[in-house]
Amino acid sequence: MRDRYGPWALVAGASAGLGAAFARRLAGHGLDLVLVARRAEPLAELAGSLPVHAVPVAADLATAGGLDAVAAATAGREIGLVVANAAYSPIGPFVTQDPAHTARAIDLNCHAPLWLAHRFLPAMAERRRGGFIVMSSLAGQQGSPGIATYAGTKAFGMVFAEALWYELRGSGVDVLACVAGAVATPGLAASKSRRAPGTRTPEQVVDAALGGLGRGPRVVPGALMRVSSAVMTRLLPRRTAIATIARAASDLESPDNAI
């Protein structure tokens, strides 16, 4: 993987859950790492535990200052693989939510991957090697009541990555939308009172994403989640799919789940 993509990978949202699992897997493949997340302490602890050169960057990618910090930390480094995993999900009825929270979801879930793509994809295309993974969600396949803004941002990420996959075919740069269902992360445990059927571990999702990179525009980790995706998008009437998601989201609570 180091030969295929380059010496450095950047993982956004790396302090826990999926991001930390990506960091460990990529370190196992011998890639040096730039690890980005808001929380400095777990980020530094993760960086110190890895058998590669790992640079922790405590930064909020929803802010201009956070993006500037990433730009400074990656200057002069050949970033060959980017994982856009940082996300924020305001939970609850949209009309009762603070507009600052929904704007933050747009900034972190949409603007940050867009910025990362502008920052790193041109150089990858010029070198004719690289990889870019956008973490999306099955919530973005249809309207998802209770997490309306989050679902909209995940639809953006999925469609954005699929388009980039097509544009960069043949360039040596692989792009993938990883469309995950329920993942057993600390954020999910804090927001849901019960575990959904088919929930995957972070390591299973990471293995599916890395295994799918270079093979197509998107991957849905887990057989049950792939069946669910097909049923929701191809078989059910749209209004039924939305109502089904609404029932599944009825036990969501509202943690501070930005990473």
C-alpha cells in the first residue's frame, strides 16, 4: 500500500472509532500518518502507540484555523492517501435545532472533505498515484428524520466521491465512497440506546473500505447492510423508506459527537 499510494496518509477524525481504526490499519501497512481531530490527548496517545512516524494535529476542521493547521502540518509531505472521516451529527427535530449546530455539520461534513480534495488531489493526479476515501452513511440514501442535516451531508459525500472516482479513472488516483451502516463506535454507543442488527466493528468497516479502494466508486460494508441498502433504495417506495428510517432513529439521543 505504501508503494501504491505513497509514504504518508492523512486521517481526519482520527481520535477514536473509525478514524483510530484507519490509523492502526494504515500503520500496519507501513504508511506514516498525519492524524487530525479536535481532541489533543487521545490523538497524541494514538500517535504514540503506532509503529510508524505519526504526527498528531489537534484541529477543528469545521474552522478556517483548523484547516490552516492541517495545511501547515502537511507542507512538504507527500500525502498519498486521505481518509475524510471527521463528522458531526446534530440530532433532533430540525425546527428545534440551533442553526449554529446545523451550519457546523455542513462545515465539517461537506466543506472539510471538499477542502481536502482541493488540497491533495491535484498533486496526486500529477504524481499519478494516490487514494481518497470519503466516509458516507446509509442515512444519506434517503431522508432521515431526526438527523436531517447529517443525512444530507452524507448524501453529498457519497455523490461527490462517486463523481471524483469517475473523473480520476485512469489517472492512478483511486477514490471511494464508503457508505457505512451502523458502526460500533463510541459516538453510536452514546447516541443510541440499543445496537442495530448488522452493526459492524470499526475494523470491519476499515477493511471493507481499504479492500474496495481501487475496485469501484463505493462500498457498503457488511452483507446485511448491503441488503438493507438495496431494499431501501430499489424496492421500497420512497415514503416507506423515509418512515422506516424515522422509526430506526427514534431512540437517538444527542451527544457531542464531532471528531
